[in-house]
Amino acid sequence: MQTKFFSSSSLQEAADLIHMGETVVFPTETVYGLGADAFNAQAVLKIFKAKNRPADNPLIAHISSLDMIDSLTCDFNPMAQSIAASFMPGPITLVLKKNGSVPDAVTAGLPTVGIRFPKNEVARTFISLCNTPIAAPSANISGTVSATTFEDVKRELSGRVGGIIEGENCEFGIESTVVDVTGEAPVILRPGSITLEMLREILPQTKLHPSLISETKVEKPASPGMKYIHYSPKAEVVLVYGEREKIVTYFEEQLQPSECLFLFQEELEQFSKNKMSLGSAADLNEMAHRIFRQLKQVDLLGYQRVYIPAVEETGIGLSVMNRLKKSSGGKAIHL
Ligand code: TXA
Ligand code: MG
């Protein structure tokens, strides 16, 4: 397939491709999305094909104004409204009861639909020119790391999609917080840049899904819990628990030429071997912003293993660790 490329000044042409039932990759503030008209089931099936995505994994429908929400859900309830008032547009997805008109291809047959109103200007203008909700998963081959830069999507999806819109590097760098608001209290299904703490400020009853809590169990390196391989680069990912100073000293001795260590900016200068920066330890939003791009760099540079310091699982740290535990499949060392 010949992929067309668009700049942010040719969004109408990109929207025309959507109207023709094609797939178009677009930037958002979280990660790039691989979109199609949410009301065109045939077009939506092309997304699954382009990504090799299992058909039982539902897609998020993206809107460019809250007015569009009623085309997707029959129950924009007060809880959802208060989250929308505080955090939309932004990096959050609401799971709501779906309207009968939403194709099963989008929701994987579920009675609910994920709805996201992105903040990114290019995304919003594009969706509004499409004049229909855009179903979009992250723009990457299933199982690999989500793409957060134009270079990454171009390399991975050229020839597999109808078009790609060139945008800036994604501001937040990890996928949106997914929150189920169909029950009595909001339940976070996937942590993201809108944190549990932030949601509790407006809805104190907000909970984490139990699977996110039990996952905090740390596995020994000898027993790689391979069940959750996801967000995986080709290189082996190993989480490192321990004081940052200790990590530097240990790997100064132990790191092999085929391996790389992710470090915070504060320790970067002290370390003489293969390294990449996660930004300052004082602001883990920077780690979130960089992590997927750096994981892709690890593969591009041909490293076979990467060691990543574990961070505390609160706030944005919970969201970053959620991805990294999946990348590592439970492989960790304790110093
Ligand atoms: O930031 C994001 O959310 C990005 C950008 C492109 O918007 N999209 C994204 O999509 O990450 P995807 O498909 O890679 O992840 C969507 C997640 C999946 O874990 C999916 O299972 C869940 O949201 N999801 C979607 N609809 C759902 C529903 N109705 N009920 C429960 N989970 C749902
Ligand atoms: Mg994804």
C-alpha cells in the first residue's frame, strides 16, 4: 500500500482519506493514533489488519468536541461529566455504555465504548474535519512499544496505512488513563498521566482496578513472569530496584558492551558506559515523556538488554511502572 504523508497544513486531505474509508495515523498528546471512521466498520477492520491487533481488544473513539459524545454513548452520566469538566480535552479515556450505532468492530462486541477527547491541536482539527468520531489504537504493531514520534511511526507503519500526519513529539509520551465510569465509582483500568490522585481530588471514591494492585508483586529474575509481555522492544528489559547511587556503582562494573542502562539526569555524568537519560528524577513526567522513544532507540542502536531503574508506584510513577512491568515480563534485579 502506498502511504501518503501530510503536514499539519494539509489536514483536509488527510480527512478526505478517512471519508474514503482509509486509515490515517495522527499525533496526539499521549502517543500517535492509527485512526479510521468509527462508524465505518470496514474501515475499522483495516486498523486491526495494519497493526496485527487481536480482534477482541476494543478501540478508543476520539472526538473533537464534547458535543460529539452523544453520538457514541447514551449515558454521559454525572460522574463522567465531572471528569470531562476537569480533564477534557486531555490524556484520559472514559469507558461508557455505548450507543446502538457504534459498530461491534470498535468495541470488540462489548456493551461499552472508550471515548477520548484529545488536547493536541492537530488531532482536534483533523477529527473535526473528519466530522465523525475516529476509532484509534496506538500507532504501533501490536505487542511493540507505542510510537511517540513521527520518525517512529513512519519507520514502522509506512506501507501499512493510508496516510500519516506529521506532528510534534508527543507531549505526555504514554497512553491515556482509561477510566470505567459505568459503575458506582470510577475505576482506573489503565493508569496514565491523569493519575489516581488527580481523579480522587474531584471524585474521592475513584479506585484502581484490582489487576493493577496485584501486579505490584515483584518477581525474582529467575522466574520471568512471561504472561504480560507487551510494550516489548526486541531487547530484553530488566527492572532494577535499589538506590540510584548503588545502581550506578553496580553497573559501572557489570554492564556489558551489548547492554545499556537508563539513568536519571542527576547520575548521567558519573556513569561511563552505554546510557540514556530519563530526565530528572525530580519530575517523573519527563520519564513518561521519554520512555517509549528511548526503548525504541535501544533496538535501533542494537543493544540486547536494557536495565531500567524502578520508580515509586505513586502518581505518574504508577503509570510508568505499569508499562515497564509489562515490557520486562517481570524480570527484575534487586541491589
Ligand atoms: O492515549 C491513548 O489512549 C492512545 C491514543 C491514540 O489516544 N490510544 C491507545 O489505544 O492507547 P490502545 O488501543 O492502544 O489502548 C486502548 C486501551 C486498551 O487497553 C483497550 O483494551 C482499552 O483501552 N479499552 C478500549 N475500549 C474499552 C472498553 N470499552 N472497555 C474497557 N477497556 C477498553
Ligand atoms: Mg496500544
